[in-house]
Amino acid sequence: MNLDRRTFVQGFGLGTLGALAGCTTAAAASATARSTSASVPVFNPARADEYWRSVRALYPLLEDPVYLNTGGLGPTPQPVLDTFFSTMLELQEHSETGHARFEAARETVAPFVGAKPEEICFVRNATEGNSIIAAGLSLREGDEVIFETHAHPGGSFPWFNQVRQRGVKVRLFDPAATSDEENLKRIKALVTDRTRVIQVSHITCTAGVVMPVAAIAALARSRGIWFHIDGAQSVGMVPVDFAAIGCDSYAFSGHKWLGAPHETGVLFLRRDRLADVAPTGIGAHSGELDYLPGELKYAESATRHEYGTRNAGAVAALAEAVRFQQKIGRDRVAARGHGLASRLIDELKAVEGLTILTPRDPALRGSMMTVQHTRAKASVLFDFLLKKHHLRCRPVTEQGLQAVRVSTHLFTSQSDCERVIAGLKASTREL
Ligand SMILES: Cc1ncc(COP(=O)(O)O)c(C=O)c1O
């Protein structure tokens, strides 16, 4: 594809996106203009503010309201959208599925998370990855699964489905915001001879607690228990290395902290654990069976869980999202979000009328801050911040928490944080 063609593709993609999203023509036009110069800037410590402003400019995300819900859905930066749109158009030009492009994407994504290419498969979201594990492990009535009470429905429903379907028993612990040791202790206290699986959210979606995953992996290994991690809130927020953790399986979303397009996700299945998860959805690309009837052979890799016609544009863009973060530097991405969340915590922790639920210990948290208002329920505080202060956060109502979560990521600015601080302080006077 030549340059003119590519420029046309970018404009076409954004115009379409703007129309679909109901954006104004002006907003779509400005996003189109931005698309022609979408490249990742080079970091200069002496001009850090300028650098982060240039990064922010790569996102077509509108400035109003200030977007603070990456934990729910991450906006996609322009270079990633460009790959998405151009791949889609190239495939449309030949009416091809582009399935062969999955392998190139696998080569990019796997090393980013400490996996071998044959250990990962592309799924639609973290929920699908969690579901493949819950439905695919050989479990019998009375077998026990441990996970935390703050699990997202995408992490808990797959197991409660097994409670209904196979009589599996669920044993739950409340995640502690105090220490790794406390979380480990709570998990250990639930382990019995019938425990078959431990699952944790790498970072909880409620208070943003980082779980001691390597220590839990060691515990699970020593007891012959499967260890699965729901990483919807971690990959793309913090550097993650599955091999170093030592888990058996790990699922994550592309469309949150990585900023990949909607409906992208990855399931990791350790090479020597492949045979332990029976494929639940299966079809073309999952294995071989040339003549019917005959014996179905599963693919000798995690791709046995991939099947049918898929969105190769989205998968190519997921790989581009990884490259985008690599260009910025994954440590720099993590430090930026963490630093902004720390600023929020530091400035709000002593405010009367607010309680920070996120751990105070910097090592126990990532790029999120969750706060409770003494009088206002989650929905009231959420509406107040959105309508009066133009801050798009996320209400947290899991387990009756009644809080609001603020996600800070690489496109969040210091002035966005100042507005969050001002809005939350105002809420203590006005609500
Ligand atoms: C911990 C956790 N697991 C799973 C999910 C669901 O993610 P997805 O939409 O990618 O399935 C979320 C979404 O917020 C989450 O926070």
C-alpha cells in the first residue's frame, strides 16, 4: 500500500468511527488530521510534560469528559487504530480472513508477557479466557475452587457456572489491602484436599490490590493445585512475565490497559499444561481431521482454543498496541500511571469525608485509586463527578462497596488529576 492510500485509509477509518460514535464533524475532522502524524515521541527527561502531552495527542479520545475508566475500557491510540483500519481494508480488498496474520501477532505478543508463541491463543476478552479454563479443566462434583470475593463477573461467573453444571464448590476470600502475607494467609486457610484450582485477579478491579501472584503460584505448585490468573487489570498497566510468575494459565484483555481495539484478549496456557484443558469451543484452525469420520487431532499448542473466522484486524492491532507500549517503554508506562495514582492518594488520604480503599503501600497497588464517600453512594458520587466536574470514573458496587474508581494511565495528565482532587474535595462539601 502506498502512502497516499494509507493516508486515505486512516481518514476513512476515523471518519467512520466518528460517525458511528455520534461525534461532531469537527471532532472527527480533528481526529483525522491527527491521524496523519501519528508517531510515538522520543522521551526526553528534561521535557517530560511535553512528552506526555505528545503521547496524549496520539489518542482521538475527546478531552471532555476527562476519561478515567481504563480499568473498564481503554481508549486506543492512533497508531493502533491505523493498523486496525489498514489491516481491515487490505483484507477487504481481497476478501481474505487474514488468519495467517495471527502468527505474526503471536510472535509479538508472547514475549511481551513472558510466554512462548505456542502458549498463547487469541480470545475475545478476558472473560472468554477465564471461561475456557473453568469449563475445560477436568473437575468433579465436590472439587473446590478458591478465588476472591472481589472477582469481576468475568472472573467469577465462569466458576459459578461450574457450580451449576458440575457441582463444583466455590470457596471465597476477601482480598486484603494490607499486605501480601495477609492475602497468602487467607488463601492458605481455604486450601483443603479437595482444592483443585486457585484463581486470583492479578490486580483486583475494585480497590486495585496487587496480588502476590508468584507466592500463590509456589503455594499452588507445592499442593498440586491449578493456578489461574485473571489479568484483565494488569497487562498493559504493569510489566507482567508469566514464566517468572509460574502460573498455569493467565487471561487478559487487550481492550483495557493495552489500548487494543474492542473484543481483543489473550489466554496463556503453559506448554506442559496444554493437555489438561479440554477445548470447549473448537473448529477450523483448532486441529486436524481431513476425512470424516476419523480421529480429531488437536493442535499441539494453545491455538487448539482458536477456531473459525476471526477479526484479524483486531488481532494485528493488538500486536501494534504491544509495540506502542514497547516504544514508550513498559516501565515508563507503569511508572506514569502509578505516579499519578499516588498523587491522588497522597492528596486525598487526609480529606475528611473520603476513605481511600486502595492500598497505601505503593508495592500493593497499580494505576488505580478507589475512594469511598462517607455519605454518598457510588452512583451519586459517580454522577456528581461526571455531571458537575466532567470526570468519567467508574462506580464500584461489588460486595456493597459503594465507591468510585479512578484509573490513571499514560494519557492522563497532571491537570486531570488536579480536577479529580478538586472534584472529590467538592463532593465532601456538596453531597
Ligand atoms: C478483573 C476483571 N476480570 C475480567 C473483566 C472482564 O474483562 P473482559 O471484558 O475483557 O472480559 C474485568 C473487566 O473490568 C475485570 O476487571
